[in-house]
Amino acid sequence: MDLSGPVQVFYEANNLASGSYDIQFAGINVQERSEQGLALAGLTNIDQVSLQSSDFIFVPGIDFKTFVEGGLSSSITRIREWLRSHFARKVNIASVCSGSLVLAEVGILDERRCTSHWKCIDYFRQRYPRVNIVSDCLYANDGNIFTSAGMTSGIDMALSIVEQQHGPILAAKVAREMVVYLRRHETNKQETIYLDYRTHFSPGVHKVQDHILSHPSENFTLDELASVANMSTRSLTRLFRKSTGHTINEFKTAVRLELARTLQGNTDYTAEKIASLCGFESARQLRRLQSRQPG
């Protein structure tokens, strides 16, 4: 899961966004065997891997007991300088679950905020006092270091990377393709309009929601949206409310307000430009609708 979870995220992102990620599998040997006995063959030797600052190295988890007993020391020695040199060149380095122990052992987590599997936290604090280890988040990002708390949170971290690079809509589509819930960092809202009201099983309504999300500024007629869903306007109106608990117009407004909230972080945009990009008639209309939102 440590390995295949993030891989699947980037694989699905490629399928949905025409190949943005080149995925490579590398190791200190061309063949390895996992702790569970799964043989991994045809790996690229790490010395043959060429990386740039925009690339990512993902380090999967290791067996905690084996690590504590020193059973991985020779492997970590072999990878130490390779990781440190890429860290110095600003290549992004991400660890899944207990893989953060490898990063700490080679010395690239000093003075960094990071997380790990819950059973590693006390060990971290005792052995690596210079590391700012936290236990209250699914994943953490400090500079070019990314760490996650467990196997499934490696998926969450990978989704957050896709969101940073390609936006929340693609991340939400990948999460939906993998049938996982898009969870964010503890400092972000847990709710997101890109996945809210998506727990139903109506393909037609999902298509309409995707269409609205992909074209938030467009004023589609009911007939146009019904055509997307391949159903009558009356059936779509009834099924949309039954499936989501909201009318199409309410959903459309929520999507636009969420987009506006994101765009307002861009200081180059005027209020009128943001309103226009979100499909509102004016900045006044946007402010009026925002004032009605809780909080």
C-alpha cells in the first residue's frame, strides 16, 4: 500500500490529464523483496536515475522492528548520500508511513516539521531530538520534504500533491476514480465542494456535477445539463435534488463561491475580475452571496 497507493494516484492523474507524470521504480538493487514477501524486479538502480528540482522521490515504509534492531543499516548507508544530494538540489522527497525513519536517519529531517506512523513517534522524539515530529496530522509538508502518517495517508499526501500542481478538480476526480475520500491537511477545511454531495450512485447526476465543476462561469440551461445527463429536464431536476439534497442552482452557486474563495488569494485580481471568472453578474452580487455564508 505504501508503494502502490501513491503510484495509483499519479497513474490515475495521467489517465485523466494526458500524462503529466513519468513514474519510475528504483532501488539500490535491481531486484528487492518486500517485508511481505512480494518480489519486485526490473528496478532501475538509483545511480541511473536523473532527477530535477520539480521531481519527487517517494520512500515507502519499512518494518519498524527491523529498523530499530539495525537490520536496515547497510541499506540506509548505501542510500544516504544519494538522498542527501537530491535533498540539497531541492528535489522533493516524500516518505510514506515509517519511511520517514529513513529520512531522519540520513539527516534530512533536522529542524523540519514532519510526521510518521503513530508507533514511530516516541522513537523519533528520543532518537532524533532535532526533528520537529508531530502526531496530529495525516501528512506534513516543510519545504521540499513531504511526510505522511500511515499507509492510506500516503494516498492523501499524493492527492494533495496533485492538487497543488493541477488544482482541486483533478485531485477530486482522481479520488473519485479510486473510490477514496479526499482528505486534506489539518489546516484546511475538511469539506470541499469538489467532493461534497458526491456519495450518491447516480451516473447522470455525477456527469452534471462534473460538467458544472469544469465550467463554473458558464450559465448552462436546464436543457443543456439534461443533455449531458442523457435524461429529461424534469427527471434531472428531481433526481439531482434527491441525490444531493440541493437544487442544481444551489450546487452551481456553491461551486462558484468556492472558486471565488480560491481566486481571492490572488492579489492581482480585482473583485470584478473574480466575479466575472466565477460567472457572477458583478462583484456586488458575489459579496452579497458570500455574506450569507456561515462564518
